[in-house]
Amino acid sequence: MMEISGDTTRTFLSAILIVVLLGVIEFRAVPVEAASGPPLQNSATFRDYTVKTYFDPSSNQKDAYFEIFQNGRPIYRKQATENGTKFVVGTLYDDDPDSKLAAMGRDITGDGQPDLVISEWMGGANCCLMLHVFEIGSRFRKIASLDAEFGDQGPHFVHLVEGPGLQVQLYDWTFANWHTDFADSPAPRVILRYQDGGYRVAPALMRTATVDAKELAKEVALIRNEAKHLHAGSWPDADLPPQLWGTMLDLIYSGHRDTAWQFLDAAWPKQIGGKDAFRRDFDEQLKRSPYWKSISQLGS
């Protein structure tokens, strides 16, 4: 039997200890990947521009964001400000009628430059959509952020006039939940056109030449008949069909304000009082619209 000296034993144990320690050190040195934000959801490229959107569909935090790169260098980033927000390149839904019209690199404004649209959906019940438009040609710039509010369904980008570029179709939700529930709230159409470096209301594209008198007569009969089954009394305690002010709004937003007041006189149910008070309240609410200045100039 071979005899092992004390020095040899100490050397052997020291070697084992070093191996063990190295193993521990090596094990502890393995990096643990930390959460670094929401996952990449979409990426699109046009020429030397790339845009990436990040959000977690299962998250309800303000961690979503998108980034725009030029030649691999980040040049723009926007972080969510509301819980549950998501960003999408182009239109919000792939099956929107304007999905291909608003694809990255299309000339949205009509100024001959390629553009980029980012849809920002802020989540929540029926709310809210923002459309961010950027120029991505020889120069980069943000053109506009357009508030579509509750209108998540397209088309938002429409081709209403000959020539390059698109117009933007939104809806005015000033009367959302005004004396009715949201589902029955009217929202008249608003058309925006890119002019002089920004988007502006386009009265010429909203105004209609004539009003269909037969259709208005049908609306009068419908509203009066429906009102028979609602709580009577005097405005604002009485119930009125929201089709009444919905039709009025459609008339006003198509350039027929005088006809809207005539329609009010014809459609107002005889068993309900307070028509003058209704007209005053309606007028006050209408003036709260972000588009009121332009709508007031549409004509009568």
C-alpha cells in the first residue's frame, strides 16, 4: 500500500477545492436574461427606413412602443401613454378596406413623397384610435397625429378626388352618449384633406348638392312613430329617438343647416314639449366639436 504524505494530501484537496470553486464561479456566471420590454409584433421596411412595433397582447401596461430606423439608426420612438395600448404599421386591421392604400411607402398626402402610417389603439371600451402619419422620403418628418376617437373601423383613408394622395375619413363623436347610450349615438362623417403642410377639413368634399326630400319625409314619420312608444313629457326629461339629432347632424355636416332646422320642426313629436330648449342644448353641444369652426362655414 502506497503511503501518501501530508503535503500530497493537502495539494490534492486544494486542487479539488479549486475545481469546485471554478465550477461554482462558472455556474454563477451564466447570464439570466431579464425582461426587456414587450415582444416585437411587427416590422416593415421601405428603402432605408424600418419601423418596428412592440406590445404584449396579454399585457395591460404602458409598455408598448414603436421605433423608426433610418439606415439602422433609430430616429423616432413613441411610448404608450395609456394601459393596453398597441401600435400597428398601417391600418389597425389587416382586412380594413384601406389596408393596401395605407401600406408603408405609399404617397398618402399627395405631395409626391412616400409616407408611413402608424395606428395607435389605446384599448378600453370603444376607445380610442390615433393615426400617426410620417414622411419617409429624402427627409424624415412627422406630418400629423389624427384623432379618430371611437372609430376603429375603416376605411379611414379614401380616394375621393382625382390625382395622387388620399383623403382621411373620420367621424365626429361630439354627441357620443348625449342623451342616449353609446351604441345609438350618431357620429357624422368628417373629411380631411392634406393642404399647406397639414390636414384640414375639406368642406367641398363633405357638401352635397341636394337633399332627398322623400327620404327626409320617411325619417320624419319614423321618428314620430317611435316617439309614441317612449316616455313623453318635456325635454330634457322626455325621451327622444336619437335618429332625430342624428339626421340633423348629417344635414349640417353636408352643408344643409337650414334644412336641419326645418327637419327638427317637422319631426318633433307633438306630445313632447321643450323643442326650443332642445334646439338650444343641441346647438351648445355642437359648438363643442373640434371641427365646429369649419362646420359652421359649410353653408346653409
